Amino acid sequence: IAEHPGKVRHQWSPECEHSKARLTEILQEQRLDVKSIELEGAISEGLLEASAAHNVSMLVMGAYGHARIGQMLFGGTTSKMLHSEASPALALCH
């Protein structure tokens, strides 16, 4: 999900595409249903809409910390997802 897709598309490298393909392969080897979609707009809203549209049972996402003041000013996608009642979410810190 990109808030400004025109700025991101030119930065999408072949390594990213390879990583996405490899991750899909690994998950499918574990007999998990994998679907890759591209959306644009606000990230948390896009994730919630996509999870509802595709009947997602759980969202798994990476998380990393920001200064408390930054989160107060800008919010955080991970925080919004964890506080949403729409779909269970698991955040993995790195």
C-alpha cells in the first residue's frame, strides 16, 4: 500500500520483486494461501479494507519503534492495526 504510488513505483527494485516471489514460495510450501495485492491510499485503512475484502483471519506485520512524540503527531500504522477490532493482528518487533 502506497500513499503516493507514483513516488514508489520507480523505486520498486528487481530485488524487491524477487523477495516477494521467494516469500510467496516459502509460504506456499507451508500450504498457506498467499495473495499479493497492490493498493494505494492511507496504509492502515487500506490494510483494514483489504483484510475485510479478502476475509483475512490474521494480519502479521513487522513493527519498529519511533519516538513517542512522533507517534503522537503522526500516529502509527502498527498501532492503528493493533487497536482495530476489524481483524486480529500480530506485530513482530525488529
